[in-house]
Amino acid sequence: MTELPAPRSIKLHAPEDFAGMRAAGRLAAATLDMITPHVRAGITTAELDRLCHDHIVGHGATPASLGYRGYAHATCISVNHVVCHGIPGDRRLVDGDILNIDLAVIVDGWHGDSSRMYGVGKLGLRARRLIDVTYEAMMRGIEAIRPGATVGDIGFAMQRWVEAERFTVVRDFCGHGLGRIYHDAPDVLNYGRPGEGQELLPGMFLTVEPMVNAGRPDVKILGDGWTAVSRDRSLSAQFEHSVGVTETGYEIFTLSPAHFTKPPYPPVG
């Protein structure tokens, strides 16, 4: 008889724990800032992963995904129709590509988890609009966070915006709780109904990470067991922030130190 996993409990963190999440979130965001000028035609996704790995380790932290469930890289890099969990490799970027770089770091036991979209060269109009809509979806989901709201409120805010813009929300993956644990309760779906699901309470830490397809929402997992792609090969985009629920609303832990939000990003340096 297979033993069922123990249910995950919602963790409420003390005010002093926010400092640990700020440090972890800042390094995650700074790493995504650092990689920005390297995202260009000709570079491989493996090279981008190595640069992120070295930056994280060079700051005394640990890449959270390295060794997680057997995963062998510091980042997931998802290009064009790859929805999430793209494995870095010898694929070279070309003009017109869009890609998501997703990474998490561990700083003094705390996890900072974030992802950001990037564009290579001149992007098509639909690709640019997809990126803009996905970023706005994340921010609308975050703005729904406050004590007494629910995870359904977050999902509803994102889904309503995305579908009004004639894109689709991926339902196979979701945001999650985090803190000293990488993936924890509650699940934060990218769709939902107002008032449904887990109530948000001060001290909860979670990620908001909408994945949005330009075509249908359906995905499939490739034979490597990780890479998720849109079934109709339509473009896909994702953004992610780590967020804490405060007494009055929310705090974003993974804001860019360079004030980057969405592409096109200004020159670095």
C-alpha cells in the first residue's frame, strides 16, 4: 500500500523573518539584473545558466534548484513555446526569441524565487504584447493580496485580465508558499474565483507566477520529464515575484535593484 504524503501546513512567519526573505529576494532579483546584458543572439542557454550559477555562489548563496528532485542546473530557461522548466543546454539564442529565466536562491536558509522575461533583438508585436499582458497579470494578482483575501482572489485577478486580452492562463502549474522550504503550502493558482481557497494571513510567504500562452492553455511535458511546452506551439510567457503578506497588504521581496520590470530593459552600467 502506498503511503500518502503528509498534508502541508500553512506557515505564518514572524516579523523578523521578513528580513531573511528580503535578503534572499534581493539576491535573486540582482542575479536576474546581472544576466540582462548577456541575453543576446549567439549565447547558449547553458552559458546563461553558468553565469547565474557563478553569481549566486559568488555571493555566498546556493542555487535552490541545483539537485532539487534530481535537477542539475541553477536556472530554468524557457524559450518561445516552452512554458516552464526549460533545461539549459546548447540551444543558441537568435533574434526574435523570447525567454523566461527562472531561478531561486537560498540565503541563510531563506528562499528567494523569481523569474523574468527577456527578448533577443527585435520582437514581434504579438510577442511584445504577450510579455506586457503577463507582467500586468502578475502585478494585478499581487495587488489582490491583503489579509482576509484568498488565493482565489489572486487567481481571479490574473485570469480576468489575461482572458480579457485574448490570451490564456496555463492551469497545469501554479505559485506556491515558500520560506525556509522551497515549495510549500498554499498552492497559488493562476486562475480562480473571488473568495475561494486559502485565506491570506499576515506572515504568509508565497509566489505569484502567472504563465500565459498566446494560443490555447494546454501543455505537455517532454521526454526529459521537466520541459513543459504549449501543445499548439504558441508563444508562452511568465513572470514571478516572491511576496509576503503584511498586516496591511503585501511586500514584494524580489523587486529589481536596477528597477527593471519587463523588457526592453535599459542598458546596464
